[in-house]
Amino acid sequence: MFKATERTRSIEYAIRDVLAFAKKLEEQGKKIIYLNIGDPCKYDFDTPEYIKKALVEAVAEGNNWYAPSEGLPELRDAICEKEKEVNGVSIHAEDVIVTQGISEGIQMLMAAIVDSEDEILVPGPTYPPYMSYVKFFGGKAVSYETVEERGWQPNIDDLKRKISSRTRAIVIINPNNPTGALYDQNVVERIVDLAGEHNLLVISDEIYDRIVFKKGFVSAAHIAKDVPIVGMNGFSKTYLMTGWRLGYMYFHDPEGKLAELKECVAKETRIRLSASTPVQKAGAAALKGPQHHIREITEKLQLRRDYAVKRLNHIDGMSCAKPEGAFYVFPKVDGVGSRWKTDGDFARQLLEKTGVLIVHGSGFDETYGSGHFRAVILPPIEALEVAFNHLEDFMEKKR
Ligand code: PLP
């Protein structure tokens, strides 16, 4: 047997890890209702036609070569225009690096900023790769509290307390996965100020910037004056291009503090050659084309959000804060620690008994996620109804 490294053996990714058990049950004939993965294209959403057409044309016209490692100039320009117009962020094409999804961006960025024992502050609960990659590169992800009773807004005092001499960066995910929280402007301002005071980098994941159910999204780089921000964004959600793997990061760097970091990330892009050229062409077309599908997505999701929150809050032993963005709910389950030993046990039993597949909250952070679960609100209401009926029965039988 060849031995794999400890750093790869210890990788966990709850969202996909739970799938293996569900697949096994499915093979045995059980019907599974998938509420575990944030991929709209697996439900009744699909890439807009004009973007599909742009991809097909890009291939037919012979754009089948390697692109420049940092991204196609036309896409980097289009990203700057989008960030300016939509989020009020002023950046130049050379501040943008195109990645194969934010996922690759997280990997590259963490590789560039995390040395052994370095600490990165992540929201608790968080999108798991922000913990996994920090650990992978020998650092430590330290979660700061986000407060359920306040719609999962970050607790700034807790964040402040957790800054140490080893802290390198603060991660914000706004709107948040898994909680759906849309951060108040003053919360983003205070985080940016705190980072400025302690000479820390802010990493702001804004992949759900346009999937919001009320006004008020504010980009960290729009607020930051002299504080350096790395913005992370992509095409998976807003443009329904999950499987195409396209994203970007940008460096908001008014005082030139990120020059070395930017250069090192650029070097990382070179060793993996480039993101897909035709997909980048389609990405540029996506940004420049009609944007009305975004409103259609959010209107559809808002109805599903309203339905989900109402149903979950009617189930005995369950409560759910109202998400204001993204496409998840993160309800609390009474009885974890007594009726079920862990939230993982809750998830497993729910799956076994009903076929409803959700992700246990501790997969998003042991401290602040435990006792909860994440479900997507992407399926049509009729499908959500079936899933929540099962959930309700399951909770009643457990009484
Ligand atoms: N960031 C957040 C907050 C997400 O929720 C997701 C996907 O669920 C990603 C990044 C991954 O994005 P991409 O498809 O661009 O890799």
C-alpha cells in the first residue's frame, strides 16, 4: 500500500461527504430527496440561453487555445465594469485574477497567505473550504461567532477577542453560506476597520452578491478606503454556470500592500496554465448580456424561502432564522445532544428513515454550526413540501 499524506487523509468536506451514504441507500432502492448541494442547475434553473450560445460560438470560432494564466483581458475588463456598476468597487484589469471557480481561488489564496501555525478568522458557521484549505496549508481556521438571534450577523466583540499575533486575515462570506445572512453595512464597516487597526487582510466572498431578498448588500471593497481587500466572486450562482467552473478574485489595494501577494497568486496561476478559454469568453458575454434572469432567480427563490421558513418554524422542535440572501436555510434542531447524540446522527437517521438528505451543521463549524442543519431551498415548492412533510413526521415520531 502506498501511503497518502496526512494533509490529504484528513480532508473533510461535509457537503459532499454525506453523499456517499445517500448513494448507497439509493442503490438499495430508497428514494432520496436531495437538499444537500447548492447547485441550482440540479433543480429547475438552467444557464441562460445567451450564455450557452456564447460558449458554443467561442468553441466554433476556434477559441480553443490556452488563455493567459491570469485570465482573458476581455473578461478581466468586464469583471471590473461589473464590480464598478453593481458593487461600486473601483479596480483595474491587472487587479483581477480569473480562476476555475472561487474554489480554486480559495486554494490559491490560502497557499499564498498561510504559513505553518498562521491563523485565519472565518465566520462560524462557514463555507467549509475556508477551513479545509487553511488546515491543508498547515494553518488554523479560527471561527468567530455569528449570532443566530440577530439573523446570523457577526459578533464583532468575539471577532476582536480572537485576533492574535498569528492572525493573517479575516474571512467574510456575505451573503453567507450556510446561514443566508446578509450583513448589515455597519457590521461590514466594523470588520473592515478592525482589519485596518490590526493590519489584517480582509477576504470577502461575495458569490451571492446578487442573490438577495432585500436591499442592503454592500461590498467590503466599496467600504474599505485604505484597508486591503481580496474580493472573491464567480459565475456559478448568479449566471447558473456551476459546472463550467469560472470565478475570480480581485485585489483592492489602494496602498500597494498586496503587490507581493498578487504576484505570488499570479505565479500559482501559471503553474496550472489557465482557466478554460471558451468558458471565459462565455463569462464575458454573461456579464455584458441581458441581466433579467437574475431577478427571475431571486423572485423564484424568495417564494421558496418564504415557504421553507414558514414550514420549518411550524415544526415542533425546530426553529429557523430568515435568510436574506443565497439559497439555504440553517434551522436549529432541539434534541441534539439528547435525542440524537450529534447533528450527524440526526442527519443520518433522517436520511435512513425518510430519504431526505441535508447536511449536518457541525460540518460548517463544530462550535457555531452544531445542533443545526443546512438545506437548500432550490427545489420547487411542491418538492419542498414533500421533504418538509417527511421532516415533520420524523420529528413527531421522535417525540
Ligand atoms: N463560496 C461560497 C460562499 C459558496 O457557497 C460556494 C459554493 O457553494 C463557492 C464559493 C464555490 O464557488 P465556485 O463554484 O465558484 O467554486
